[in-house]
Amino acid sequence: MSRIPFDVVGFDLDGTLLDTSGDLAAAVNYALATIDRPPFAVEAIQPFVGKGAKVMLQRALTASGGYDDELIATTLPVLLDYYEQNLAIHSVPYPGLIAAMDQLDQAGVKLAICTNKSKRFTIPLMHQIGLSDRFASIVCGDTLHVSKPDPAPILEMVARAGGGRAIFLGDTINDIAGARNAAIPSIAVSFGFLDGPVENLEADAVIHHFDELLPLLESWPSSC
């Protein structure tokens, strides 16, 4: 019998399940090049991620000289179209993820995803990475009319996975606050797209590598 006191383990996507920074950076830099802005290093773009493509682009434009609504309107479609055609060139699962997923599967725990990334990109990306069939449910940023930190998408993720006791992993305040708003515990991953110290997220626990996930879940109090 599994010692893990959860029926569903949910994950954010970008910066939690997958390191998508290389492909996101390529899309941002492609869009910037069309307006003669200089490119960013991948590491510089990571803190721009987490609140959707538009905010990511706004942050990049702000850091490279500013923007107005017209510039966003013309540049965002360029970024999105490029990204759609180049979803999984550089994106990879974080170290230890696949082994952790195998262990959770063997323990009878269902895996799920709740991301603010739109379905247009999420589903093809998961197919191209080869992990779509590993998840009992995938809720995207446009599955409902709201996104994290609203609790509704996380609750929908749990319901679609079959319900039961759940825990959620993420790398941004939207993830941790979303879990808190949904009244489920959270784990922050320190290797994600952080824009500050991981402790600032105030998650219930922190992991620095997926090798730590199973021992942490097995030691989680069954009454908490």
C-alpha cells in the first residue's frame, strides 16, 4: 500500500515540470529582433515568465526600451506564431522528473497539470515531449474563464483527475497562492522561473530536485 497520503499530485508546467526557458527565450528574442531590439540571454528571460505570454513580452519590452499598446498589438502575434512552431526545440523535463513520475504511478497516485499556458501551446507541447498520456487531467489557462491564482483551475484539475486529496507543485506566486486559495497544500520548486527567493512564495514545503519529491510526500502527515 502506498505511503503517500495524496490521491492526486498536480504540477504547474513552465518552470516546474519542464524547463521551457530556451524555447520561450527564442520566441521573445525573435519578436524583439523584428523591431530591432537586442536579444536577452535565456537566464535573463526566466524571471519574465509566469503570467502569460503578453506579460512576458511586456517585461522584455520594458527591459529593452519600453512599449506602448500598439507595439504589443503588433509584436505579440509574432512571438506567439514563432513559439507555436518551435515548442519543444530546447524544452526538457527537469532532472529526476520522469523517475518521480514513475514512482508516483507505481504508488497509484494520479498526476495532473494546471497551467496558465493556453491550450494552443500546452497540449501540442506535451505531445511533442511525449508525456501527454502520463497525466489524468490537464487544465490550461483558457480551460475556464479564470486562471491561477484563482482556485477554480486547480480544483477543476483535481476533479478531472478523479478527485480526492491533492497537493500542488509550482514555481511562482500564482501557483502557491492558487493552491492556498483552493485549500490544498503546496510545494515550491527552487529550480523554476523564480523572480525572488523561493522562501518568499511561502509554500508548505520546498524541493530543490525531483529526487526529493517522493521522500517528502511519503513523510507528509496524513492529517494535514
